[in-house]
Amino acid sequence: MLDANIPTADRNRVGALAGLSLAILLSSLGTSIANVALPTLAQHFAAPFPHVQWVVLAYLLASTVLIAGIGRLGDLFGRRRLLLAGLAVFSAASLLAGLSPSLPFLIVVRAIQGAGAAAMMALAMAFVSETVPKERIGSTMGLLGTMSAVGTALGPSLGGLLISAFGWPSIFLVAVPFGIVAFGLVWHFLPADRKAATAARFDLVGATLLAISLAAYALAMTAGGGRIGLVNAALVATAIIGAILFVVRQSRTVFPLIRPAAFRRPGFPASLAANILVATVIMVTLVVGPFYLSRTLGLGPAEVGFVLAIGPVVSVLTGMLAGRLVDRFGAAPMVAAGLATMAAGAAGLPVLSALFGLPGYIAAIVVLTPGYQLFQAANNAAVMTGIAADERGVISGLLNLSRNLGLITGASLMGAIFAAATGTRDLAGADPAAVAFGMQVTFTVAAALLIVALGLSLRRFRRAPA
């Protein structure tokens, strides 16, 4: 319970931020916590790995495909109402996932859970502008960025601990009580929805075209286990055609899902592109790191989990500081500073690891993670500041959509680069030296991506300083 001596306005703000932070944490945790359970699920359900992999893909696909549309629905029909619905759906699906009698049932409820997560991701950030004063937006974005980073990075280590102690259902059931708490906080502390100022309608055709494009892209990135074939090419073509039709639809309809003018805002396209590149790099640390730590450095599962937990700990320690830096110095220069720090960490990771082993790896992560926190807080603040009330949901949805696209690309494309550089598809049994070389190549590419993102941000800073 919150202290009754705290003024009502401050108590409501604290309660609202607690609910929004928990929503972001749960949705991000749901993205990564199931990965570690895939071998256990394959054994439990006696299913091949490509089938079990859909436990992860179903969640990621559903949240990616629906997030922008749900954000727009929130703008039209009430963000609080849809956020509560998302939390209820997420919690119920988490319970059903933990009780799943079969693999097909688990995959279906994971897709439903992903739909709930889409509402949580798209709408939680949209409430920031009406929850805190303008001068504290950076700090609040730092807090939410911390929750997102912690949820994504903590998933593998927390999932491993839960499975070893309580079995695979626990990784889904653990979200239920926290989902209920988040529902109660949002219900009690967030302001009631206001009646829409306009009689705008939801663009169902546009939402369908966008969903088809996103689903085709996501499937193209995940089909074939990292191998490129005709199926991938057909899916990419479908994504491109769908995207073109979506853009045409948005330029001609009276009530677009995404107003074309949004992309003419100074720096907005660059912010989305940088968000995709940064999320790609963060996923690389989760995909490549465990193989390097176990195969090259010879760490056991518990030790790997401990090292992977360093990133979330650093995120907690630096997230609020990053937000305060944004409030003090402005969003645009802090975006550039965050990206430069990340690039230094990514470039230094293979070098420091080769020179100093595990201490060098940890040192690079300790540099890279605060840079990510600073970028997240600054980029989110830059995008969400000054947005009209009737567009906050869809813009927040686009910001989270760009992050999801980066996570998908990092897990697939960068994973394929790592496998190609290692020289084998059997990464679990790869030669330690080959894994080390694969890690060096992959993080060199990651550093190059961050330099591209830095170039985009510097160009944005020159055009529209914050």
C-alpha cells in the first residue's frame, strides 16, 4: 500500500507509474523467458525443435503484428480501457499456458498472450505525457526503458532458475499474480478515458494490410532456420507488396491508421530506424552470448545465467540516471551519446574478451548496457514529446513495433551471421575457437550497425536539435 501521508496527486502518479512499469516488464519478459524452455518443452511434448520453436514465435508474431493497430484503437476508444483488457488477456493466457495439455494448445495461448502484450507495450508508454510533468518525461522514459531492458535480458536466466526449481509451467504461471497486481494498479490510479474529440473511424483495411506485411516479414526472418530459400524470398516479396499497398491506403483514406504527416516530423523516421538497429544488437547479446560463455569460456549453465544477469542489474542501476540526463541535456544529444557508448561496448567486446577472457566480456557489457539505457530513454522521449493526445497510442505502438522488428532481425539474421562465421549449424557442439571467431565477426557487424544508427541520430540532431 502507498503511504497515506503522500499527497493524493503524487500517490496517484506513483501508483500509475508502478502499474505502467509492471506492464512493460511483463510484456518484455514474455518475449524472452520461453527461449530457455524450448529443450524442456521438446522433451515433454515429444516434439521436434522446429515445432516447439513456435512457442516463442507465436508470442512475438502476435505482439508485432497487432501492436500498431491496438495503439490506434486505444487512441479512438480509450487507452485505459484497452490496457486493462490487455492485462486481463495476458494474465489469463499466462495461466492457460502453464496448464497446457498439448503443444498446439500452448502455441495458441501464447499467441493470445502476445496479443495482450501488444496492448501493454503500445499503451503503457502512451500514458507518460498525461501522467508526469513535461520536465520529468525523460526520467519516466528511463524508468520504462529500464523495465523493458530488464524484462528482455532477465528472461533466460530467470526462466532457467524457475524450470530447474519448479518445472516448465512456472515460467508462464509466474506472470499471473504480477499481471493481476498491474491490473489493479492501472484500474485504481490511471485517469478515466476521455471521450474522443473527433468521430474518427478505425482503418480496418489498413490494419489488415499492415498485419499481413509484418507477419510476412517476421516469418521470412524465422523460416528455414537461418537458411535463405524460395519461401523466404516469397515472404519478403509479400511483405514489400503489402507495405506498398498500406502506404497507398494511408495516403488516400479519410481516417488513416497512421497519419502520413507523422513521418514528416523531424527525426521521427530516423528514431524508428535507430530503434530497429539498437534492438537488433541487444538481441545479439542474448543469442551469441550464451554460446560464447559456454563453449569458448567453458562456463556451466548456472555460471552462464549469472553472467547474463549482469546486464539487467546494470540496467536497474543506470536506467533512472539515464532519464535524468535526458531531462537535463535534452533528448537528441543523449541519443547520440547513448549510441556512441553502445558502439564502443560492441566493438570492444570481442577485443576485451580475447585479451582478458570473462572479465573482458563483462567489462564490455557494463559499457554497452548503460549506453542502451541512455539511448532508450532519450529516443523514447524524443518521439513521444509533443505528440497530440489522439495519436499517442499509435505512435507508441510504432516505437514498440520498431523494437520488435529489431528483436526478430537480431534473432534471425544476426543469428545466421554468427552460424555462418562459426562454420557449423550445430552451435551446441561447435569448436570453442570457431565460436570465438563467430562472436568476433557478429559483434563487428553489430558495432557497424550502431555506427549507422549514430550517423542517423547526428543527422537528426543537426536538422532538429532537442
